[in-house]
Amino acid sequence: MWKHWLTVVLGAIFEVSWVVGFKHASTLLEWGATAVAVYLSFYFLIRASRHIPAGTAYAVFVGLGTLGTTTLGMIAFGEPASWAKIALILLLLLGIGGLQTITEKGAD
């Protein structure tokens, strides 16, 4: 079951990549890498959805993408950070972990 969650995580990593690419890409190569990231993010999400309920996989995928994009924005791109934003990120992590915990194990 964990390998399927790892697939969701890989998809979320590529989701963060394309979100950053949409904001910062300026060359043909950067736009090409962004397009590949879009494809790979959804490829991994679709693969995971074969073994994890689609709604749960999508919620975790989007949550991790939001977490990664927000964190990267604060650390790498100087976006403002606040205690409220950090508290909400922690709450998001709690929700993601909760969804993973209560999702029934499927027959791999």
C-alpha cells in the first residue's frame, strides 16, 4: 500500500514543479519542462488511483501540492510567512495524514 502512496507523493512533487514553472518559466526549455511536469503529475495520480480510492488520492495529491508550493514559495521565492500560514500548513499535514491512515488497504 505504501508504494501507492509514494506514487501520490511523486505526483505531488511534479505538481509543485509545474505550478512553479507556470509562474517562473520564461524560455522554451523551461516551458517544455513544465509541460513534462504536468504530464508526470497526472500520470502518477492516475496510477495511484488504481489502488487508492480516487477521492482520497486526489485530496492527498492536492494537499501535498499545496503544502509544497506554499513552503517553496516562502523559502525559495521570498513569499511572506506568518504563524497563521504555518499553523494552517500543519493542519493540512494533519488532514493528509488522517486520510492516509483511515483509507482501507486494498488488495494489491
